[in-house]
Amino acid sequence: MPPTLLSHPLAQVDFKKDRYQCVVWRQACIDQNVIVSYDEATHPKTSMGTIPSLNVSEIMYNIPSKYGIGDRYRKGSALRFPALYVRPSNDMEEEADLQQPAFSKCTVPMLLYAHYPYNAAETFRYIFEKLVTLQEAGFFDRRVTLVPGVPPGTRVPSYTKFWYGSLSDRAVVSLSELSARKPHDTPSNATWEGRHVRCFETVVGCRIRYDRYGLRFYNAGQHVAKHYMPQYLARSAEFEERLFKTRKVRLPTDPSVFKLVFVSRSKDHSTVGRTILNEDELIATCNSAPAADRPPPEWGGPYKSYFCFAHVFGEDQLMDVWLMRRVDGVLGMHGAGLTNVLYMKPGGSVVEVRPFGFSGRESWANRYARFKASSPAERPWPVFWFGIDTFNASLSEPSMFEKDDKPHYSKFRVIRARDRHVRITWPSLRHQLLNMAAVARTHDRYMALRLSGAFYITDTLEQAEFPGQDPHVPKAQQRNFTDPDAERRLAVRIPLNQTVLAAAAAPDVVVHGH
């Protein structure tokens, strides 16, 4: 047992700060996903008490696959978790460590359940942001061992391990792994003993519900960026070379260049759908934009030109954070990749593109990236959402699932529409590039465009949302726009937020003690 680990202060959980009626098992072992209680206060041999239980059978998940979330399959959506079995110990225990348990006081597992663990955007929205808020409020400290709820026998997604890793000094581990029958001297980074331990003085179980608590999504993203800053700064040169090797991209250091990264899909995901079919063409057009398409000099703003490039997010989360700290905006199809905007320095922009039939007018599209960038708990908004809805059917192509249309594929119209490929028109991208350059990380300028309706358009530059339909800004102040250039000219009259611009221009530096 490494003495440096066992000399560490004990994990702290302050149940006065609990928001979700978490349960506690005292003196319990975990064996193959079963909680085995030895607590004399609730054990049938010693009391009339009731062993605490945690209802997780209402938790839903979509079957995971290399193609992404499983709601594309008719029987792969909204599957339910099995019950978390809790039982008293008995004289027929099969394993030696349960026959004569030694309860760890050093390691405190915290089991955490929430809907849709195999969807990154849902994980961030449903539970991770709330865990950051709860830790900041003092509910639990970094010494607990976080155990994300996933169906028994399945892996914890890499994004969950990455995010949860910013909240704990122990490795993030599944319940199956923590409770596996292994030799007791098997090394483990999930316990303070440094070896495989299955019996604990305290085990905490929580079902986190989506409610109005927290909703500080940008704060959670910045928590991740701050935690991993020493690591990604140490590998900055490596990431620069990797970006050049894979994309032939060198990021400009000139602050007058507006840097926009496209969320490119992985090979497996692009096979399914939701790809920007003319991505290369758009990037080339962006990078060779003539003066008429660039920010006019009379704006007097910080940006003079554009630099566009593509990146596949999710393959290396540390590199993703490093990259997002160096760009001014991100553009991508509706999807979890847009969550990366929350790593950006203040005033960053996100452009969400929706396929034909998946407009915010007729679907759930606005619940994700747009809501995270428009939270009532984070005003003035630290990042700015812009949208392009595809209304021309000829600009979208069916996904693999819609094209093949096998009997077991989802017939839900909105799911089919969500996964379509898209061609983005240059005029619509030009419009949003000019919008982002005009806003220049300044919230008051963004609000001017948001209230005018010019922030959210169709592929033909029409207003995608009518006055009164934006739930995040005063309805009485919403209006129609007729000339987007005129709206931008009005916006640039508003003074720039020089403090935010300076913060965005400053290089990341590790603060002593973090």
C-alpha cells in the first residue's frame, strides 16, 4: 500500500449540500454490481431497519455503437437500466473478502446515475454540469471515487472519464470494474489503497435529475479547461505538429484573423450522416474570401480576415480543449461536438447547422447547444450561439439509416431528419462569419443581432425564427430584420468589450496552486 496515498486526508461528503436525495450504505461491499450491506443498523440479524435502496430502473439509455447513439434503431432507444440489487450479507458469501470484510475508510465510492450516459451532450447537460456545481457548493470533494452509472458490463465512455476526471483525484471507474472479483493485490488507481478494494465504510449512491439547479454550462466547461491546462500546455508543441500532420494547418498567431474550426465527423460517424458535404470547398472559400466578404475596415473592429479549418473532435479530448482555447468560433452540425464551445475563452461563438426537416421550428434542436449558450444562470452569456437551418431539400442528403430504411431502423421523422447530410451555402456561412466578426466577443453587440433575428437564419438568409419565439430574451424586444448588413452596422456602433478581448488574446498560463 503506497503510504503517500493512505496518508491522504479522508474523502468528505457533506449531505447538507445534497440536492438529489442520495443514499448512503455504511459498511458495505460491492460484488459483481451488487451492494452487500453489513450495517448492523439495518441488517436483518441485528435490527428492524431497512437497507437503503436507489431506484435506477427509470434511468434510460440508447444502445451505444460505433455509429453513435442508438436511437436510430427502433428497439435501441430509451432502454431501461436494471435495478441496482442491494442485499444483506449472509453466511453463504462465496468470496473470501466478503466472508471477512475489512472496510476501507480511505476510499469512498460515489455511484452516479443519470439519463443517456452514451450521449456526450446529454451527459454534460444532465449530470456533469450539476456535479461541478455540487462540488463547488461543497457536497463532495476531490477525494471521492466517482463511479458513473452505465449498464452492467459496459465501459464508461471516454468523455465521461475525461470530464469526471476533473472532479476527482482517483481514477473514474465503472461499478462493474470496481466490484469485479479480482485478486486483492491487483493495482488500482481508483482507490486510495492503490489496490483492488471492494469493501468500504461508506458508499454513496445518487440519481441526478435534470432540473433548474446549476445550469452553469460554461462554468463547467471552464472547470475542465482549468483542470487540464497544465497537461495541454505541456503538450502544445505536440498538438501543433499533429494538427499540421493531419490537416496541414498552422494556426495563425495574428489576433486580427478570426479563426473558425469546423466540427468534422469521424469515419464511422460520417458513414452514418450529419456531415457537411462541401466542407473542403467552404474552407477553401473562407480562406480566400475577397474584401467584399471580409469585415469592412470602417467597422474598426479587431478582425480583418478569416482562417477556417476542420478537426475531428472526440479522438483526443485533451487536444480538443487545447484547440478550443485558440479559436474564435466553432461551426458544426447539430450534435455533441458543439459542446466543445464551452472550453473557449469568453466571447467565443458557435454556429449550429441543422439539416432539412430538423429546424428549430419543428424539433427539439434548440434544447442543446443553443440552450447551453443561453442559460439564464450565466448572464451576460459567455459564448454566443448562431444558427443556420436548411430549408432547401436539395441541400440535404439522406443518412445511411434513412437511405437503407430497414425494418428495425427508426421511423421517427425527426430522427431521420437530424441525421441527414448537408451542403452549406456560402452566403449563409458568409453571413455568420460577418456576424461573429461584428460581435467581436462583445455581449451587447451579440444581443443587438439576437434581438433583430439576424443571428439565426435559413440557407437563403431568411429569418429562421419569428419575433416572440426566442424564449431566452425579452419577447417585446424581438423584431424582424430586413437588411443584415444594416443590422451589423448598428451592432458595431456599440462599444467593444475590451476586457473580454484582452482575456481572449492572453495566452493560457497555469496559476500557481492549480
